[in-house]
Amino acid sequence: MEEAKSAVSWYDFALRYLAMKWPHAAPNTRDGINESLTSVTMELLDERPGRPSDETIRKALRNWAFVLPAPNDREVPDDVRNVLHWVSKASRPLADLAEPATARAVLDSLKLKLDGTAAAAETVRRKRRTLVNAANYAVDLGELRENPVTAVRWQKPKVSNQVDPRVVANPEQARNLLAAVSYVGGYRRRVRCMIGIRPVRRTGLESRWTSRFGQGRANAVQARCR
């Protein structure tokens, strides 16, 4: 006899998974979970009448659904509540993930950004990790017999180890930056300048940098500290 499918929708399960993970997660991890659950939820929506725009759905999921307190535990604007109600009705069953074609389609959707171009490999891997962890939780709850995501033969995008010269200083720029930072008073200000926490205040640095490096190079060094 064929085993009956779980009636739990992906969206309802995702809310349960979020409630389990959220209290123990760091802020950056929470944002990653939020983004990943939103991406998967968008892929697991059936077509129903009255569908809001994709942008409207994403905003409702990101800003109201996949954060705590949950939507049912706080005041939510009527228009947002209507969107989330539509999502709850349109969300496909969690058990659909057990279908290899569905699991593969969800994984493939994680490879794309909103504009249809390829997403960064590390972003795809991070979203997949969240999906794998969520599926493991579904197994723990008895909603799935096994993790269907890890069973799919799916090629993970490779993370490039090549340094992008557009975002990393070359050796000469690094030496000039370190020399210039030595003129910034105080340890904390030097660190802030190097990692870009806040712009360097306009004290007497401009004249000192200019005299040491020349106007052009001084401008470049100052720009990297802003």
C-alpha cells in the first residue's frame, strides 16, 4: 500500500523550522535562513487566482513571515496578511520535495539571482545548506522518511579561489594604505580606516598624505579609507 503523503505545506513547515532555528542563530545566520526560505518558498508555489507580484510576495516573506515574532503573534498590515494568506493556500505540500524532479527544480532555482543571472557559488551553497538542514528537521519530525535533497545527484557550483583585483588592493596599494593609516591617531581609528567602518574624519590627514604621497596617490589612499 502506498504511504499517504503528509498534508503539511512547505510554507507551514518552513515557519516551524524558522521558529526552531531563530532563537539560537546569530544575526547574519538569521538573515541567511530568511533569504533561503524565501527562495525555496517562491519555487514551491502553485498558480492560484489572485497571485500578487513576485516582488510583493518576497517582501512579505522576508519582512513579515520568516522573522520572529511570527505573523500570527504580532500585528501585521492587512495587505501583508492577505499576501501571506495567499502564500499559505498556494504553497505546495512539503512531501513534494520527495519527488526528485521537484527537489532538483528547487536546487536549480537557487542558482539564479532575481534578474536571471547566475548567483555566486557561495550564495548557492549557503541556501542549499539551509534547505538540507530544513529537510533533516522534517525527517526528525516524521514529515519525510529521508532527506530528499541530499539524494539528488546535483552538481554544486564551484567556489572560485581566484582573487578579484577589482576588490583587493595590489601590493603597492596595500603598502601605501598601511603607511597612510599609520598617520591616523589612535589604534581604533586606524582599524576603522583599514576595514572601512566609517569615513576618516577630515583632520590634518589630507595635507600629511599629500606631502608624503603626492596629490593623486593621497586621493586614492583616502578613497580606500572611506
